[in-house]
Amino acid sequence: MRIAVLNRDKCQPKRCNRECISYCPRVRSGDETVIMGDSGKPVINEFLCVGCGICVHKCPFGAIQIINLAEELEGELVQQYGVNGFRLYRLPVPRPGEVVGMLGPNAIGKTTAFKILSGQEIPNLGNLDTPPEWEPVLEKYAGTELHNHLEKVAAGKLTFSFKPQYVDMLPRVHTGKVGKLLRGVETDKDIDAVISELDLQSCIDRDIGQLSGGELQRVAIAATILKEADMYFFDEPSSYLDIYQRLKIARVIQGMARTKSVMVIEHDLAVLDFLADTVHLMYGSEGAFGVLAQPRTVRNAINSYLDGFLKEENVRIRDRNIKFETRAPKKDWTAVSLVSFGKLVKKFKKFKLATEPGSIKAGEVVGVVGPNATGKTTFVKMLANEISPDSGEIDANVKVSYKPQYIEPSYDGTVSELFMTELGGRSATGFFKAEVHEPLNLEPLMNRDLKSLSGGELQRVAIALALAREADIYLIDEPSAYLDSNQRMEAARTIRRVIEKSGRSGMIVDHDVYFIDMVSDSIMVFSGEPSVSGTGEGPLGMRDGMNMFLKNVDITFRRDNDTNRPRINKKDSRLDREQKSSGEFYYTG
């Protein structure tokens, strides 16, 4: 089975010579395999297309994909967005009393599946000639577990509460005080208890437009929880949150699943592992098609995802697996110190940061962990010489490459032009192409205007820029933000590999424990009262640093026997109690 997909945003027929038509061998032989449609953009006839791929390679903007799919997917099409548009195959099955997770790349149909299950969209089953109706959908799923759910959706017998993916859009649709928004939700639940549970007391009297990303996320989750519904959907609930807040949210969502149906899209694998009961993996091609795999237990799903091969479906979803490796203890290192700092103090109007003395060795990658608003970014900015400490000295006669936490696309031009302006010839070197450009999948972005990129696309460009600059130390703040699970793992491997091969050092701030585990040799731990005071300690060895950090969070991790990945222990389980009593919060077999 063959499908042809046109990315309409990339296609620019006024700036090309219509290579997709002029080079097509079937068009040259007289067939109308590719024609210009009424919209002024090409239309590819999938029945006439022979799959030669010439149009794919000739298109100057990389707007065309010709994809051969397994015949087993014939008849599994759920939704298609127009001729040569994105297609979704199969739907997940809600299960009352369970948290059902969905894991897969961005732009592959997870949110579309949510919209169908909640009745926001009626699937067209690939029929583009008539408006979609529920009757053929119910007929298609007759006799399946999904039929009962869709039948109730079609009859309007179910109510839904939906937490959207992009919470930063919340101030555009709601104005006024947070308390007014939450108390305006029709609910029989204890609003004050939910506010306390999500630590929103300090936000209640503030305007929604004044909130940070993490505060907006918790407000959106609170509004979702407060609404009385039969089924709850959470689209990326951990974004912008630190590990403390992520686990608190996970426990709240788990509590809801005891009496309701709950579905979650989540890219933080540690949180998903802790939160979900069963998981649907999704694979396909970004913006082209998405296929939903059969449900798996959460451990089996994540292990299959990391392995890159779905045995039951006999499908490879990644060309190589992802491994977690324990690193040599820091005390065994003999490298010289590249950067050293004394006891640093930085005071602001309402916040004070104090850090203990420490040093970063040549070739060392330091992971930085801790709650939001305890000074991690302030410390990195001091090392980057963007701000100066009020007391204490930093001995760092080095070149610094700094990727900030918040990325503002201020450059007017394409990504390719940005690289040439910022990097010059470095962007054309074999090292950059092989170690940064290819792993971060930058090629589809090169001819795009920087200001048109999504958050995840902008993040990949920012990471690439930081790694490509000539520097002795790379300071990278929250590189996993906006990235899906696969992109996070690739970014972590890329950062680690570039620093190792170039013989440089790095400091990486992030809230994703898997990311920190993959990239770090040592750990710097921040603690304190958010937005009031912060304390930084380290760098410490991975074992000591993570034990200190996780003791503060009051959770323990074990290692998966098959993949060596960290897994959160259930609170008060046998392993949790044993590890806490022995002081081993992280490094067990």
C-alpha cells in the first residue's frame, strides 16, 4: 500500500520550477500522476504513482513524501486530512479504572486520536467525498471493545475534560484572576483542596497573563480536574514542571483513574513509567502518517520503544536502540579543572542564591537538577558571564557557548542563513554534518524561516548552534523542553557525543531524569524555597548527587533489568523502603 503526502506549509510552487511534475516519469509518458490542484499546489494520484521517489528528491523544499505501508493497514485508516494529507491508522482503547498512556513522536496523530475519542472530531475513515458521520464509524468498529465507547460518544452520553498541549496559549483565551477562572468551573469538587494539592495558593490572586509556564500548566491541570466528566484527557501534563511537580501531578492523575477513564500523552519516560498502567506506542512519519500499536504494559512499552523494534507488529521504529550506561565515578578522574568557583552569592529583590565551592573538569559533563525557581539558570548565567555574582569568584578563562532556557527567534531569515551568519564555515564541516546536523534532523528545517518554527524545531536549532560554536565549555539550559521522547534521547546522545569527541566540558540543566542520566558524569544539586532562596552543591559524583537530589524529592529509582534505564519505585513498596533505609535512592542493580 502506497501513500503520497504533501506538506502544504513547505510547498512553495511560486519559488520552484514544479520539479515534481516535470521530472515525474509517469507524467512524461502522458499520465496525470501529478497535476496542479485548484489550490495552486500539486496533487499526486496515489493509484498512478509507481513510487520511484524522483519527486521526493527533486522537490527543493522537501515537501513530498512517498511512503510504502504494510498491507495489514489496509482498512485500518481512521482519519485523513484531505488529498495527500496526514493519515491516522487505528485508535486507542479507553479503559475505566486505568491510566492509558500514548507515546510517540510529535506530529504523528496523538492529539488527533484524543479529539476523536472525545467527540471533537468525527473520523472520516478516509472518505473525502462526503462529510463524516458516526454511522459508518460505528459499523466499522461493531463487535470491538472500542464500539461501546464510540457509541456513547455519538449519542452524547459521555462528558469529557481536556487539558490542551499548549498551555502557553491559555492567556489568549482567558483573562482575569486565576481564582476567578477556577471557581468558574462547574464542579462539586473541593476547589480549595485542588488548589492546595497543586500548590497554586500563590497564584490565586494573580492575573493569568502574569503566570510562568509551570504555573500555567498547573492551572490548566486544576481546571481539567475540577470539571465533572466521565473521561479525562491530559496532553503533555509534565511540560514546564520540575521533577517534584511532575510526580505530584502524576499521583493526582493516578488518583482520578480509580473512578474515571484517564488518557495521557507524555514524553517524560520516567513520569510515564510511574503514571500509566498500559501504553499505546505510535510510529510513522512526522506530518505524514501515524499508526497506533496494540496496548502494552508500561514496562514492555517503554522497553520496546527504547529498543526501537516492536516484536508483536514486526516493525522497526528506529534504526538503532537507546542504551543507558553507568559512568565511571568522578573520584577516579585525573583531569585538570577547567572551571572553578568559590562560594558564590547573588541577591535579587526577592530571591537569594548561594552556592558551595566546586569545579568542572576538562571533559566532564555536569547535570544540574533541582526545583524550579531555586537558582539553576542564575548560576549558569554567572558561569556564562551574563550576570556577575555579588560575592565570590569564578576562575574560568575559557570560551563559553550558552544556550538559554527561553529561546527567542529574533533572527529574520532561514535556518540555513542563520547558521552561515552565526557559524560561518563551521556549519559546513563534516563533523557538524555527521555529529549534529544528521542526529538532530535539521535538514527539513534548513529552508524554513526561523520565526515560523515550532517550539521543538526551535529547540533543535538552538542546541545545534550551541554545540557548533568554538568553545571550551557548553552551558545548555533545559534542552529537552518542547522535544518528544525520541528527540530527547537523540539530543542527549548528540550532546554527550559531541562533548566527548571534541574533548570539551558541559553543564546541562534539565528536569527529565532520563536525559540527565544519559548525558551526565556528575551532578550539581539545587534546593531551597522556590522564588525565595536557593542553594547549589556540587558537582558531585552521579551516585552521591542523585542520592542527595532524590532524598529531597523522597523517591527512589531502580534499574530495569533489560535496558538499565531508571525506574521510579512505587511509594512505600518493598524496594522503596529497602533503598531508603540503605541510603541508595538511585544506583541499584
